[in-house]
Amino acid sequence: MRPFYSTRAVADELLRYFQTAIIWEADEPGEHVELSYEQLFQEVCKTANILKSFGVRKGDVRFSFEAGS
């Protein structure tokens, strides 16, 4: 049995894909970055592929720390 998706549900998902997911405001006025869900997904995939290349697997525990200024 195939799942049923209404046209409206598909349209809503497509619209959300191009909406802004993250807005990063820098310390300097007027300096900011906006990422859409599509761009965010691409960045997550890049990061996942980098971790895979280092041998990180599902269930592994990792810690990342970036000191602020």
C-alpha cells in the first residue's frame, strides 16, 4: 500500500524547504546570514560526510567545543 500525500501537504513541505531556517546576527550592525532549510540541509550533509570520513559511526559519542571571544 502506497502512502497518500495530499497536494496541499506536498505544497506546504516545498514552501517550507525555501523558508528561512536560521538567522545569524553578527556583532557588527547590518551583518547577518540567513540560511534556508535547503541550505541548512546541505550544510548538515557536508558535516555528516566529514564525520563519516573520520570513521564516526551512528551511536559514537563526540564532543565539540568552540571558545567564544
